[in-house]
Amino acid sequence: MHKVKAVFALVAAILFALSPVYSSGFNGFSAGQFPIPQDNPPVQPAGFAFSIWGLIYIWLLAGALFGLLNRCDDPAWDAMRWPYITSLVIGAAWIPVANINPAWATVLIWIMWASAALAFLRMGRRDRIWLRTPIALYTGWLTAASCVALGLLLAGYGYVSEQTAAIAMIVLALILAAALLTLRPDTPEYAAAVIWALVGIAFANADPVNSPVLVLCGAGVVALAILALRKRPDRLS
């Protein structure tokens, strides 16, 4: 059964990595997908920030292949495989859904995040390069992306203003990130992915200057960096 799960994990990673190929790709929701058009919403990162997906796709693939070939029966890998597979299988269908219906895409990305977070918490401390780092980057980016999606939905359907949505969702992302970093302080790569998202949001709010969002992003970067760099348990290679 362990080998079957390892095979499923690799297949899920392949399908997930191919999702931009069999879809039109994704660089953020378009303004016209919402009843209230979201033109340059302050919660959405600048386009360059989405380039992190390339790194995540490649690293998840490499890690899943390594796990199949070298760690089939390793409990440190096996414990995280079901939630990992769940997240990636949903992720393989996410882009086509996002290009059609942002509401359902928001539901799905939160399920992706919850599954990824569970895998992140369950993964062992061995194999930092092949196991911990790719899952940490993936979970970190999803932490920010799920909050961004919810913020766009809240503002796009008129529940709150764009500015309120941005501030509330950045705070939510920071709370979630701090919680996961506290539970897994041995993998600061998670913080790096969230920080990358905050940098992207800051760039998107630099012209014209949106001071509240910029200050919040800057404070978040500093806070996450401090959490990530504080004394951590000894790390295994």
C-alpha cells in the first residue's frame, strides 16, 4: 500500500504540474469575473509573483519522484501522502475552474490549502531538499493565495470594500502563517513563500501608493522573518 500511495503522489504531482498546459494558465482572476469588477484590487499580488509556481511545480515533481524511488516505506513520507495527494488532485482541476467561476475556485483553493497544511504538519523532518522544502513552498504560497481569492470574492460581490478586503485577508494570511510556523518551526521555506506573496502585494500597491497595505505588508514580512529565523530544532538532511 505504501508503494501505491507513492505512485499516486507522483501521478498527482504530474497532473498538477501539467495543469497550466492543458488550460489557458492563470495569472489572477480577471476584473470581469465579478459582479463588481476588480480592477487592480489591492489584495492581488503583482503578476511577477505568480512565477513562483514554476519553482513549486518542478520541486514537487522532483520530490514525489524521489519519494517513490527512495522512500516508499518511510513513515516520514507516508504520513503526509494522502492529504498531499488530495491537494494536488484538486489543484490539477483548479485553473480551469478558476477561469470559469471564481466562487467555486475559492472553495477549492481553501480545500487545497487545508490538505496541504495537513501534509505540511504531518511530514517528517528528514529529507529537507526533497520533502520539506517543496511542501513548505507549496503550502506557504497557498496560504497567501487562498486569502487573496477570498478577498477578491468578498470585494467582488460587494460584501466589503476592496481596501477592507485587502487588509482583512493580509491579516488572516499572517495569522495562519504564524500558526503553521509555530507548529513547524524547522522549515522556514514556508515563511519565504508567504513573504514572496507579501512582496508581490506590496509592489501592486506601490503606484499609486496605498500606505495601509504597504505598511501591513512590510510589518508582515518582518514578523514572518523573525519567526522563521528564531531558534529552531536541529534539522535533519
